[in-house]
Amino acid sequence: MSNITLPARTAVDLYVASGISVGTQLKVTNLTTGDVRLSVSEAGLVDNHIPLNAYKQALNEATDAGAWALSTGGGGINVEGVI
């Protein structure tokens, strides 16, 4: 498990920031009151993203090429590899 700080308006590669291997399914928990945008693109955050509301969780697929998060006002998330 890794708590990751999201700087305002900066896309963060969740695999790099957490040290979890690409190809591992991730459970992401929003630790703040602000919304977070999630994307499973290999190239970074794209227009096709999903919102992660305050204190909610989301799972990606182990087959996703990447995992990215962005908070417009800054925030924090917890990322955990699912086995």
C-alpha cells in the first residue's frame, strides 16, 4: 500500500509512484474531499477518464497498459496492488 500525494493539475503515473509492477490490478482510494480523475492509458491522463469522488474506491484491470491520476486542486490517494 502506498499513499501518494497528487500535486495540483499534474498527472501522476500510479505504477511508478507506488512501485507496483505494471500488469498488477490496482485498488485506488481517494483520501481527500476533492475529486480525482483516473485514466488507464499508457501515455498518461487522457480525455477518456473516470472521476473518483471523495473517499471512494476504484479498481482497474490487470490488463490495462497504465494507470494515471490527476487532482485539479491537489489531493491524496492510496494505491494497493490486488493479488
